[in-house]
Amino acid sequence: MAFTDASLTALRVFREVAERGTLTAAAAALGYTQSAVSRQIASLERAAGAPLLERRHDGVRLTPAGRVVVRRAASVVDQIDATARELAGLPDEHSTVRFGWFASAGAGLVPQALVALRETHPAITVVTREGSTPALVRALRAGTLDLALIAAAPPFRPPDSETPALELRTLAERGLCVAVPATHPLARGDFVDIADLHGQRWIAGAGGDKVMGVWPGLDERPEIAHTARDWLAKLNLVAAGCGITTAPASLAAVAPAGVRILPVHGGPSEQRRLMLARLPGALPQAVARVAEALRLAAVEAPALS
């Protein structure tokens, strides 16, 4: 079996596995059984004459041959989908930008950029989705996103070790803040001293990100009172007086009543970068317009100091 005989279904499945990072997640996204996904991958590997995935305990990783296939597969699948849309009389794919963003960016910056883009370039359709930075990076590699807004913490390493390296553009760099109830003693001033974070009750992230929401480098075992996956839930728990949590400065403009988001003084600075990531190469005009709208929105976002 030659690779020219590979099925479009197998290419779609392979791209989904590359993006999701596990066979199980890809199967769930496609509505397939895991065994069906495994069969499609096996058929593609037979056609390629080489392993395309390295199976590991924490998921899968692309082999060098797999990186070649996923790059080409994304192009083939996109062309087929564009043809289907054109035959159906739908807008050309060139005016559609697929954009991913991390959770807190959806609270203010992303909607602000999309509103501005709609006013200046109404012909551009932006399809978005939220995801963690690793998931967004995998989606860029798989060709299912054109652009991704990601967050980075020191020492600001590249988001992955694959080649070619992703092109990264820093939109902003700001200090991490804490969200406290407006009635809390910490809310009396315009900033929080790092020493006053000791002995506080914290609202942390859920799942594998429980540490998110607790001040980094806290020199004590934190008391985690609550865990929540999304930012609105965390901030509403803060407003209810259930604890405090870390938060980016950009959330100050959309925080619910009863919450103050304050910078932290003293101790090492906890900087966070907001970056746009994409695959290297020529930037389509529509993608460039979206990137510029995001840059302007980041510039206009409030900064706390």
C-alpha cells in the first residue's frame, strides 16, 4: 500500500490525534471508538511505511515522519473542506481565521478585539475556541488553528520543542495580581504586600492545574479552600468571601462587584507574557488583520502597578 492510497478519513483522524495528544481524546472528539481510531492510525502507518506516533504513558508524540504527515495532512484536509464550501456556495475559506485563546483572555481581550475587527473588516470570519497552552500549540502544529493567544511564565521557554519553532510575538508583559473580596483587610490599599499573603485561604484551579490560583513561590503549604475550573467561578467565589486567588491584571475591568484585583509588592516579580503564536511562513492577510486587532486590544488593556 502506497501513501498515495491513504484515505481522507485516516488523515482527518491522524490530524485529530496530533492535536488532542491522546487516542482517547481524539476518539471522543470525532465520535469514534478508540479501537476505530487505532485502526485508522495503523492503516496510515502502513501506507507511510514508518511509525507516525510514539506511544507514551501520557499520550502520543509525533515521530519525524509523523510531523511531515500532519503538516501535509492539514493542507490536504483544508483544501478538501474549502472545495466543499465553494461547491456549496459558502464564503471562501481565505476570509476565515481559526483562532485559539487561553481561558482568562476570553473575559475581555478577545471579545474587545473581535468587536473592533468586525467594525474595520466585517468580511473576515473568526472561528474561535478556548484551550490550554499545550492544547493550542498542538492545534497549531496540526493545522487546525491559524493563530493562538497563549500565556507564558518565567523563564519564558518556547511552548514546545518541535521544529520548526513557532513564531511568537509578545503583546504584553504584566505582573501577576491577586483578587480579593472588597471587604477583606487586604483590599484597603492599592496593593498587597507579599508578606500579607501568608495564612490566606486560596481558590485554586481544577483538574491538573490546582496550583493555578495560588501565589507562585509561596513559602508555606497553601490552604486551598475551593477549586474551580473557570475564571468567573473563581472570581464569584472571591466576591462571596470564600478566599482569594491570583488573576491577570486584564480581569480588573470585568471583575464582578465585590472583587478588587490588586498588584503584589515585595518579593520576586511574577511577570506573565501574553503572546501570539503561529507556524512560521507567510502570513495570510486575514490572519494578519486578526493579529493586529489583538495587538491593539492588548495595548489598550488596563495595567495595574
